[in-house]
Amino acid sequence: MYRVTKAIPTSTDGDISTCFVRFAAAVAACLLLLHLSMSPSFDYSTYHDLFLSLSSNDTAAHHLRELTRRPHVAGSEANAATASYIFNTLSSASIPVHIVPYDVLLSYPIHRSLSLSSDPSSPAVSFNLSQEIYPGDPFADVAMEVLPTFHAYAHSGTASGPVVYANYGSEEDFATLRAAGVEVAGKVVLARYGFVYRGDIVRNAQLAGAAAAVLYCDARDCGGRNGSWFPEARWMPPSGVQVGSVYRGAGDPTTPGWASVGGCERIGAEEVVESGLMPAIPSLPISAKDGKLILTTLGGPWAAEDWQGGEGAPLYRLGPGPGVVNLTYMGNETIMTIKNVIAVIEGKEEPDRYVLIGNHHDAWTFGAVDPNSGTAAFLEVAQRLEKLQKMGWRPRRTIVLCSWDAEEYHLLGSTEWVEDNREVLRSRAVAYLNMDYAVSGRGFHAYSTPQLDNLLKEAAHKVQDPDNSTQTLYESWVASEFPLIRRLGGGGSDFAAFVQHVGIPSVDIRFARDYPVYHSMYDDFVWMQKFGDPLFHRHAAAASLLGLVALRLADEVFLPFDYVSYALELQRSTGVLERQLRGKPVTFTPLHKSIEELTKAASKIAYHRKVLQSNSWLPKWRKDESKARELNDRMMMTERAFTHAEGLLERPWFKHLIYGPSQHNVYLSKTFPGIDDAIQRVKVSNSLEAWRLVQKEIWKVARAITQASHVLNGELS
Ligand SMILES: *[C@@H]1O[C@H](CO)[C@@H](O)[C@H](O)[C@H]1NC(C)=O
Ligand SMILES: *[C@@H]1O[C@H](CO)[C@@H](O)[C@H](O)[C@H]1NC(C)=O
Ligand SMILES: *[C@@H]1O[C@H](CO)[C@@H](O)[C@H](O)[C@H]1NC(C)=O
Ligand SMILES: *[C@@H]1O[C@H](CO)[C@@H](O)[C@H](O)[C@H]1NC(C)=O
Ligand SMILES: *[C@@H]1O[C@H](CO)[C@@H](O)[C@H](O)[C@H]1NC(C)=O
Ligand SMILES: *[C@@H]1O[C@H](CO)[C@@H](O)[C@H](O)[C@H]1NC(C)=O
């Protein structure tokens, strides 16, 4: 479901891929194979080099074509076929594979209607709410299998009223409307997609008293620039619509915190609505064309500059009215069986330690970018691992390949599986490596928990830049204008349960730039081939990078975790918060003290590892692998110490105290989410009592960091 990364530069694509590169790679692979077949025993790093040399853009292209022949939304027969394709590909790669089903609440549209009158006395015009088949669309014959545009878990009902324009629908945007004296209560909110999770936009509209919400992607964000769009350009056609979930919780709504296995306890949908996790007002996603038409019917104050559309757009006003919208939505919420596909390559020395790789396979439509570019790369990783196995490789630790279902409904498949296996994962999972969509264009993006930062960088040094054969991925990555590595506090993909519920070190990667056709009917193979990754080299690079990170985590005697880097990152984040709250009645001393302890513990264990490593050639040490294992366990469990059994205040499922989503925008990653929640309360009532709560949250985080130091030190007080 990953959102469009906004403000990605619009430089032109340069696909440099020469025959020479392929030739060189082939020669390298031959030399390696020769080396492997001649040497009696070899180091795992030889296998890792072989893994990289097996890179094939054709493999990913083949899988993507097969995976995107039909729309395959969760719960559909087509998606069951997608799961079978993945199952069969993995089992023909000689990897033991099984299906793990869950019974979860899914949501489908039954009836939608939307009409507009330019003022209360004018006749209403109905919108037809359909995405148009484009000229030359090779998937036209299955276009009717695309679900009618809707919001999953939207409230069923009818609402009618004058329209208010609310920009991106953030809390601040609604505050701006309040300040401008624009009445939202009882009105229909029109907001645009871009920065805020759609479930939070609808929630904000509901809290402001709106009767309904309609969401569209403005031409400013989804293009149609120069009057050209897909299939001529990468931009969204005017009738294109971004569908998606408006559920704000994680996992199956009826089983919050436990697995949705047959016969389990379930709560009613009304209870979910009451808790604020599902909307109590109806909503619909609409096209840019329909959004634009509605905007032309608005009077009232002019919208500010940053609320306006792009070049050539008419000036927007805030309303309310005189344009009146009448909206009806009826959905079907129903318990359906979903299927995760899980494959396991058992470790030789430490089978009870897991390195997990995950991607989801369900899609809102064809899913060429989201998520099946990731699925194609995921299957390529599996097939390269098969080749390593044929050459005699066995991982030291167990590698688990996870293909999730129903991610689009809001992380259902991964969350249910993590809840199902929570305690086993707590005690045995080394790391989780996520790849939602792998490619929407040029430009590498990485997210991780900070002990994995250096591993990511080292791996990127070994992978070739898919867009420039004369440099490494690392070189193009550091040259980009984006923060090098971002954090995993957001709720945008399947890493959420691993990081935020259990505390497992994690990574998420992708190649991305403008992805205007996100969650629309136009996210198909043609778009990928024309604009996303014409030669499929980015797919192959994504597979290389994620696979190499997995191999190093699975094979190295000492886990490549760096907690000095984690402590530094915590220091940086604390500094940011401190500057933000300068002069306020709170102290950060406890946090600083705990981070200092963590820094010491991190340096100590790094030194300890160095000593053990430098002795590793000694036969005596070789027999004493339990020392390495003990040290690794401390590093593996340190991340768990950042979680709190009771979780965040009012958000008990979110256990991680360092990284979690903003309470007002699931897309936004917050460092110290509990402290952030408390600061949000201060904004409502600036009382000493509210500041005391902020201080309590600071203490709570400090104690968790102290626990992490204890785990890292491996000593009792
Ligand atoms: C929807 O309206 C557009 C024109 O506004 C038209 O081209 C299209 O065929 C209509 N679709 C349906 C299903 O009626
Ligand atoms: C717009 O069109 C002009 C001329 O056709 C072209 O040079 C330019 O690159 C286009 N811009 C975009 C953003 O597509
Ligand atoms: C809104 O539309 C529905 C049918 O789609 C109709 O029954 C209802 O009367 C309309 N409401 C208003 C206020 O026009
Ligand atoms: C709701 O969906 C279920 C499962 O697809 C189906 O059996 C049922 O008939 C649907 N109900 C309605 C009212 O469409
Ligand atoms: C490719 O990389 C090299 C070395 O970093 C650089 O000099 C060159 O400008 C790059 N070419 C393109 C087309 O980006
Ligand atoms: C793979 O890359 C080569 C050039 O490096 C290209 O000729 C070939 O068409 C690509 N394969 C696919 C399926 O795009």
C-alpha cells in the first residue's frame, strides 16, 4: 500500500545498460563457478559474490508479466491464483513451502453514487465514477475485474451537503479552515491525497463534524502535466482514481492483538467504529477530473497559495458551497480466508535463528508497481538462493521467505502472522527485511532500524547502480538529495508488526520516483515497462541488495549489527526534540543519561566482538561457538528491549517506544511516538499537568534504553 513518495525529483530517466555489463557479469559468474567447483571448502563470502553475479533482469520481467495479467485484490479467485503462482515458483526452486491461512474481515463495494449541483437550486449531475480504458490497453478484456473505486471499510450511508475544500486533509489544514471561519460541520469535505494517510484524512473530517469526505489526487501531485498522461507519459489520466483502505488500526479489525484463526474471539465492527479506527462517515475516492469539477462550484474565501493547484489550474476557494454534493456508499464487510505463502530454508548451524524476507502479493488492481515489482524481485532472490544451494551453500541461520496477503486492507496478512507467532519471533527472529513495491522509477530509498544502517551501506557498495554501470549503487545513493536512511515508524507496509509490535531489527528498500498511478487501474505492466523500469535492471538491483543483506545476516558468524550507530541516532533525535521544546518545563537529562549508557555498552560489545573475531582462526575458539552465539543473542534481543509490554498510551498494540506512526498520520514515522503523543496533548491544553505527562513519557523511553544497555552488556546488576 506504500504511499507515493512526494517531492521526488523529475529528472529524466537514463537507462544505461550495456552489453558489456552483461558480458562481464557472465564472465564473473563463470569464474566463480569454476572457483567453487575446484576449491574443497570456501568461505560464505564466495557464495555471496556468486549470488550477486546471478543477477538477471529477465527473471524479474518474466515474473512481473505473469503476476500482473489480472487484477488480484485480496479475497478474490485471481489472488488465490497469485498465491499459487508464488507457491509453485518457490517449490520448484526446491524450497519447502506452506500456506498459512487466516480468516479476516475484508471489505468490498456494493453500491456507490455521487452527484453535484452547482448550487442548492440547480439540478444535480451524476458522476459515472469509472476509470477509462486507455488507447491500446492490452488488459482491456479484464478491466471489468478491477473493483469499482472505493475505500475499504468506508462507512455505508448517504450524505449530502455543501462542499468545503480542505487541502491535504491534515489536522493543520482543518485548523486553518477553523481560523478562516469556514464551517465544516455538516458539510462534505473535499480533500486531496498527497501527505496524509487516507484513513486519517477521513478521521480528521469526521472529527471536524463533516457529513462525508471525497478524496482526489490533484493534477499538481498526480500530473497530467502538459496535458499528457499515461500511456503517453507517466502521469495519471484524468479519470484515474487512487483506491485504498481507510482503516487506521493494524491487522484484522475484528482481532486486535491476536491471530485471526478459525473459531477465535472476535469483536464487532461497531466496536471498531467506536474506537475511532474505522470511519463513522461515508467517503469515496474520486478522479482528478471530478475533483476539479467540484472545486469550480465553490465560493467563499480564496485558498492560500500552498492550497492551490498546479500550473494552469483555476484558483481554488474554500467554500462552503454553493456547490452541493450528494454521496452514497454501500459496502460489504465480510469474513474471508486470506493466504500467506511461507517458505523456509533451514539453517545448518543455527536453525532456530530466523532471517525473514517479506513482500505482499495482493494488489488493488494489476499491481505492476505495488506490490508485484517487489514480488518479482522476491522470487528472483529465491531462485538465486536455489542456485547457491545447488552449489553446496546452506545458510548458517534459517531464511524465511514470506509472501503476505491482504496488505492493502491495512497489513492484514503480516500482522496476523506476527501476532500468531509473536513469542517465537520474540525469542528467535534476527531481522525482518521488507520490500513492498521494489520499483516505481529511478532513485534508491532505504529505511531501517539504526543497527542495520552500516550493513545497508556496505551492501550498496557491492551492488552496481542499475542506472549507471560505471558506479556502485552506494555512489548514486549518496549523491541523491534525500536523507540517506529513514526510519520505520510509519505504518505504510508489512514491517509495521515486526518493528512496532515485537521489536525486530528491520529494513525496507525500494527504487522510487513519481508514482502518480498509485492504487489506480493504470498500475499495470505497460506502465512499468514504459516508465517504471524499462529494462528491469532496477528490479534486479533490488533483489541483489535485499538478498545480500539477508545472506550476510544469515551466514556471518557474528551478526553485522552496529549499536554505536543506534546510540548516535538516538542522540541526534533527542537533540532535535530538545531544541523543539527549549524553555518548556521538561528535562531531557534522563534520556541523555540512558543514551550515554547505551553508547558505552555498544562500544564494549563492538570491542568484544573484535577480540573474538581476531581469535577466530584459533582452533580452540572454533570449538567454542557458544561465545559467538551468546554475543549475537544479546545484539538480537537489544531491539526487543525498546518495546514496552503495555505499549503506547491509548495505542496498546504499538509497543515500540523509539519508532511508531504519528497518531494523526499513519504515513509519518515518529521517533519517540509516546513522547510525541504527549506533546500533541499539550497542544490541546497547555497545562502543567500536560507537561508532566510529557516528562513521564521521557522517563519511560529512558528506562527502555537503559534496559537495552543491560541486554547489550549481558550482565546482572
Ligand atoms: C463516463 O464518462 C465519460 C465521459 O465523461 C465517458 O467517456 C465514459 O464512457 C463514461 N463511462 C461509463 C461507464 O459510462
Ligand atoms: C511538456 O512539453 C514540452 C514540449 O512538448 C516538453 O519539452 C516538456 O518536456 C514537457 N514537460 C513535461 C513535464 O512533460
Ligand atoms: C441523495 O441521493 C439519493 C440517491 O442517490 C437520494 O435518495 C437522496 O434523496 C439524495 N439526497 C439529497 C439531499 O438530494
Ligand atoms: C458480501 O460478500 C460475500 C462474500 O463475497 C457474499 O457471499 C455476499 O453475498 C455479499 N453480500 C452482499 C450483500 O453483496
Ligand atoms: C555515471 O557515473 C559516473 C561516475 O560516478 C559519473 O561521472 C557520470 O556522470 C554518471 N553518468 C550519468 C549518465 O549519470
Ligand atoms: C535486460 O537487459 C538487457 C540489456 O542490459 C536488455 O537488452 C534486455 O531487453 C533486458 N530484458 C528485459 C526483459 O527488459
